[in-house]
Amino acid sequence: MDNQIAEDLRTKINNRRTFAIISHPDAGKTTLTEKLLLFGGAIRLAGTVKGRKASKHATSDWMEIEKQRGISVTSSVMQFSYGGHEINILDTPGHQDFSEDTYRTLTAADCAVMLLDSAKGVEAQTIKLFQVCRMQNIPIFTFINKMDREGKEPLALLEELENVLGIRSCPMNWPIGMGSDFLGIYDRINERFDLFREQEQRELFELKDNDLGSQEVKELLGESRSQQLQDDIELLDIAGDPFDIDKINEGKLTPVFFGSALTNFGVQTFLDEFVKLSPPPSARKSTIGMIDPVENKFSGFIFKIQANMNPAHRDRIAFLRICSGRFERNLSVNHVRLGKQIKLSQPQQFLAQDRHIIDEAFAGDIIGLFDPGIFQIGDTLTVEGNFQFDKLPQFTPEHFAKVYTKDALKHKQFQKGLYQLAEEGAVQIYKTFINHTEDMILGVVGELQFEVFQHRLKSEYGVDVYFQRLNHQFARWLKSETKIDPFSLGSSNCLLVKDHYDNLVALFESEFSLRWMMEKYPNFRFQTINNED
Ligand code: G4P
């Protein structure tokens, strides 16, 4: 490659930042995303990023689902430029449309922003998403939101990060008061005050001589606030974790930022530091070793397939994360699983509002490919070489139902639909061990997936199905050094089933029965994520 071209490619790739925001519903993800897009100039008006508002009121009416999917899809990936960086935000659907896609999206991210509501701290959905990030060892940046409201004490929030998530933290800025008493933040990196003013205004004051006890600071914050700040910062300096970029990159330390997305406070400070500290696309594991984003020609993998994005066309879009090189329209690539050359002629990229046809994209970017039914989750596309990226993990569902077709004559289509949707990664299917009854159990991560599944079987395969919901809540892949004989377990506390790939899975109705089984079989591993062959 010509040196200049190679250098240009390196610069373009190194300027890319691809991340997902992980949070519990209502922490302020939509609001924060919107503010970030405003800074990037990708949208002009606040209130443009819709999405969760609609899905909060999800009903069983399919049109409603379709509408929500339309909305959430436009925000599946959002790209914008900021300070010389190209930023890709991956959406992680929450609420009822929380699904395996939500988890899988994280496999396409180079880092994550963990957003917490200062009054709620670490919540259930955040924990789940955090665990997936941890598994990938990606850096996690924390933004503690809603400082304009009464919340938990900042030190208590840091303790929660450590106690609940097991991650050390390093506050990059520190709040001065909260709620109606919120004065702003002290920026520890730049040693300055960023003061909270009405109407999204801010005022910056540089700290002189590193003296938080100065008369000037007392006048700025008041006697008691300045004393409190001085004590807090002293404590953090002595007892807190020092900033350490290596630990951040390993996902062992999270830099913490405080702010208020709604009032647009602390968001820009966060974004400025984030683009500096967050990693560009890095090398990724494959069957032939690490694939370097710059040295290797185009390659990527499919991490999500969205069907019926446009109800008028009934199309399917496969989302591909580019892992190396440059992509251009009409590129011929090797579809490794099928062993076939294919031409990628209508690649799409996503802005806050629209998707549009693109001419080029680079490692770190996400592109949407029209899918005539040839892609599966985890498929690798390459220009050079026959390698495949590491298999994407499967996650345990939390809702289960037996599924039946209403029309026995349509059994074949029923089976076909079931297996295709399982392969696409939309649902997980299990079979009980007693073959002659042919019980098929459907497992999903989010409730809404049942309805989506029912609708898709009807519209795409012409099959009417009904469910018999099960009380089970937990699934664990059972692994052991020695072969497990399912019939020897004979536990009435769980239901033993086989997954799509014939792996043994145990379904439990309660945590109690799960623990009972774990104690009874200490040599078994009870996995929540299946990432082993
Ligand atoms: P989500 O996408 O994570 O579910 O959260 P979203 O941004 O929709 O925010 C949830 C609620 O929290 C919204 O209020 C939003 O206005 C509010 N919010 C977000 N950031 C802040 C913040 O920094 N400070 C305060 N005080 N509130 C914040 P809502 O009443 O549910 O909706 P809306 O009627 O205001 O849109």
C-alpha cells in the first residue's frame, strides 16, 4: 500500500470511537444521547431522538411493535463527528424490547458508557449489561446523571460501584452539592470549577495555585461548601484510586463523571475527556489469530439482524461491525461460512434520523447490509483470508414458554420458522428429552420477543402459534469435565432440556432450586453465558 494512503487509513481508523451506553431504563440514556448528538451537530433540536418513550407503552398490538421497531431502528446506530473524531453510538434497547440483541450489541463496541441515575445507583439492567462488558474486558466510562436532583451521596455511589459491580473507580470530576443545592463540579483533571447556571449556561473558573482552601474558592462556593469540597478531594487524593489508563483499558478501573444530561451540564466536559481517553478500534481475535484494524484488509462480522425494518418492503438488515480496513460500495467479499463471494452493493449507514446509502466506511464503523436471507448472527465477511471472528456468546433467557402450532398440518413450516428464527438469534429454542412428545420450549431475554416471534411466524411462515407460559425464570448451561447423563440427575427442582446445538440446559423456577442444584452438584459449572464450544 502506498505510504500516504496507509497513513490516511491509520488516521481515519484511530479517530474512530465506537461505544454503547449501558443503563437501566429511565436513567437518562435518551436524554444523554440527544445531548451528545447536539454537540456533534448530528441533530439541531432537542427532542429529536425518540424511542424509549414509545416502547414504554408497548402493547400487544403488533402495529405498535412495528412502530416501535421503526423508531428504535433509526437509532440502532448513530454516527456523528466531534473534535476530529468519528463517533458511533450503538443503541442497546431497553424496556420491553430488551433482548439478546441488547447484549450482542456490546460485542460490537470498543468501550461502554455506564449511565447511572444518582438517586438509584446501580440497577438491575445495568448489572446485566456490565457483566457482558466485563466479559469482553472493554473500558467502561461512568456518567452519574441527574445531579440537579437529590440523590445518593457521591462517595456512597463509588462504594456501590465497587461492592455491586466489583469495579474500582476514579472520579474525574466531583460534584459540589446536589439537587436544589447543586453548584456545579470541580474538574480534577483541569483543576477548574465548572459552575451550574440557569438556562444550560455554565461558568468556568480556573483554580489558582492548586489551593482549594483559598479565599477566592470560599467566596465562589461559600464557606461550608468549599470546606466540604476540600475534605472530599483530600479523601479522594489519599484513599481513592489514582488515574491509571492501563487499568481503564483493561476494564478494571472506571473513570467517573458527574453531571446532568437534562440541563446539559457536565456533558461536554465528559465528551471532551471521553474522546481523549477512549480506545480506537483494536485488534480482534479470529481463527487465524489477531486481526489488526489497520494492517488487515476489510473484514467484519454480523452482530444483529433486524427483520421487517421497513414494513412496506419487508426487508431485513444485517448490522456489520467493520473490524479492519476500508469498506467501499460494491466491494466483493468472502462470506466465510457459505464459502461464497458476494457483492455488497447497498450498504447503509445510520444517522440519528435516517439511514442512507454510503460509499465508504472504516474499521470501527457499523454498516447495514441488505439481507436476502444469507446472513446469520456471527457471520464473518473478509476480503482476504478464510478466517472467522470468535463466536458470539449466547445469553440465558429469562422467560420461557412451550410453543405449539394451531394447525397440525403446518408442522413443517412451524419447524422451519422456529429453527430459522433461532439461527437468526431472535429466540432460543429448547427440546425436552422425551422425544415423542416433541415439546418445543421458547426462551427469550425480553417479554416483547414472544409477540414479535408470534407475529413473524404468522407473517413470514404463515403459521399461527400459541404459547403455554412456564414459571421458570433461570436457565443455566450445565458443563462438567465428565459427561453428564441427564437421566441420572432426576431432579424435580428443574427442567432439563437441550438447546439448539444439543447442549444441556437446566431451567429453574426459583433461585432457591438453582442454589439447591449447585450445592448438590459442586463439580458442575452453571453458565449464564454460553461461550464455549
Ligand atoms: P432512558 O432513555 O434511560 O429511559 O431515560 P430518558 O432519557 O427518557 O429519561 C428518563 C427521565 O429522566 C425523563 O423524564 C428525563 O427528562 C429525565 N432526565 C434525564 N436526565 C435528567 C437529568 O439530568 N436531570 C433530571 N432532573 N431529569 C433527567 P420523564 O419525566 O420520564 O420524561 P419527560 O416527560 O421529561 O420526557
